[in-house]
Amino acid sequence: MTKRNRPGKFAVPDLKALLGGMSPTRFFREYWHKKPLLIRNAVPNLDQVLDGDGLKELACREEAEGRLVRHVRDNWKVQFGPFTAAELAALPKKDWSLLVSGVNLLNSQGDALLNAFNFAPYARLDDLMVSYAPPGGGVGPHFDAYDVFLIQGLGRRRWEISGQDDLELIDDCPLRILKRFRVDQSWELEPGDMLYLPPQYAHNGVALTDCMTWSIGFRTPTAQEMATQFLVYLQDSICLDGVYADPDLSYSKHPGRIPDGMARGLKDMIQRIRWSDADMDEFIGRYLSEPKPHIFFDPPERPLGAAAFRRRLAAKGVRLDARTIMLYLGQAFFINGERLEAERAMAPLLRQLADRRCLPPGDHEEVFAGLLYDWYRSGFITFNTVATQV
């Protein structure tokens, strides 16, 4: 076991430390979607980023996605935020959990931690959730539909896991709690330890002391979700000519019956709907780069003029706002749900910005600088806090 770091300043671990010296290639080949992995001391000193009081403050903010889970005499209760400081101060000394999703959007170091997992595509990364629990706190035995990395940030938590096929849930429960849970393995995680679990792997975490867990979740759209949203997308992009007509309509003694000829004609109209690979690529890029519905951008209150922006760009460089999702597919680029119409010469810089989420200081061609300026005025990008070397 690696010697555990003493408390100190938090630094985002590099890829080698994050995976315990394992290469991403080996991780994906041997563990991803296949079996659990425990890495000791993978992410030390998270208590320097956020403590229990800090998480409670976040849970009281209007834009935070907070939940309070309580377990009382085999009954589970869930309350949604935002909360008040008085509500959280009145909680008992055990058997509850406070969870805040989207901490990457509320804390810059949390955002940096989430992006450290970019050995998987950004299109798969979802968000960072942080939970705080006193002794006995947890959310019950459950499973997730996605891969998850569970990082211990404070205190100790016991994780029990199971590869069981029985995933039946308790009826009429506000949480997705397994009706039956069989423990295959059990570990105690201390600060810095990280447990990876594949999708649908049953697990149950119980706080042994006051503790915090940082969860890196991954995006897993369902087939139903994708099909439904694609059809919604098509309604704005398809254009079919013609209207229904029946010049050969004949008299019927049964006006309540839909005529066979009318049904055939309407089916023919529907079957004229066609889509191509290009249509699906366009939808996929827009859909995967679309921020969640509750997310809004904050343009600068007093934006710089274009000339001042270019001087600051040359001196500091820019980075994507934590809320911005920028992806590319083939030669097409997408940002926050919109396709980017850009000159081919911009492609290398756009790929660099999408891959690394920042650009270093430097002078840029006028059209590209103008594009960045538009994004700056929309709140999609901001300046680097220090001169970033990329």
C-alpha cells in the first residue's frame, strides 16, 4: 500500500497517480464496465477543497441540486433543497446524508477534479456529486446505471459491494433501494482512497465517522431518451410537401370508421420521413453538448470592448466556463447545444480548446478572436487566472 499523504494543500492528481500507476489502456481493458477497482491514496487532501460546513453552504444556494436523505426505523425519506442553515443545523448526530450534485459548477477545484477524469471522453463525463454524512449515514444498498468513481474526501466509510443479478427494488420507496442485498466484498475507505464500480454493480456505503464522499459519474443516455429526443430534433428539420387528398372518396354507411384508403394515404405520408448519417451526427453533437436544463450562463456585467478583449486574450489566454460543453465529431464542432459554423483553418485551435478546455496566451487571427469575443460576451468562456501553458 502506498504511504498515505499527510494533510496538505490539494493538487489535482496526474493520471498516473489517479489510476494508481495503471495506464488508461489497461484500466479500460481490464476494469471498465467489467469489475470493481480499489485504489488507495488516489486523490489526497480533498478536505482542503471542501469540508462539511462548506457543503452545507452550497446546499443552501438556489442554484445547487441538493438532497437530504434520512433513514429512520427502516423508513427512507428524501427532501430536496435548497435548504436553510437552520434546517441543516437541526439535524441529528447520525443516520442522514446530505448530497449536492453538480459541485463542479459551484467550485473551481471540483471542476478541475472532474476534468482530471478526461481519460474518458468529455461526452461521457457527467458531473461531480459530493455527500456529507455523520456516523450511520448512507443512501442504502442500490445500483447505478453508470460507471462511478467514489473518492473518500474526509473520514471513513465502509463500502459493501455485490455482483448480484437480483436488482429488484423496494416498492413505494423514494429511493431506488434494493429489496435484497448480498455482500460479496467489503472495504473501509480512508481519505484519498477511491473505488471504481461498473454500471449496475450493487453497493452500499455507510459512514463510520463524519465523512465526505466525492462521486464522479458518467453520462449514459437510454435508448428511449435518445430516440425520443431525436424525433423532437427531426420535427424542426424535416420538411414534407403535400397535404392529404382523397379524390376517389366514396359514400359509406359507417362514418365512424376510418376508411382503409385514408389510413394507407396517411401511412404513406409518414413513411416519407427519411434521415441520414449526417442528420444523426448533427443531432448527436447538439444533444451531447447541450447543458442541463437548469443551467444558465452569466455574461460579464461590464464586458470589455473588442480591442481590450484581444489585448487580454494575448496576455492571459482563455478557458471554457465550467458550465460550457464543447465537443467535436469529425469536422463539426458543437458548443452548448449549437453547431459552430467555423472556417476550416480554425479547426486545430478549436480542437485544442475542446480537448484541453483552455487556450494559452497569444495573438489570434481576427475572425477567430471575434468568435472568442462572442463567446466571452455570452459567458461561455472566461480569461485564465494565470498565464496558462498548454
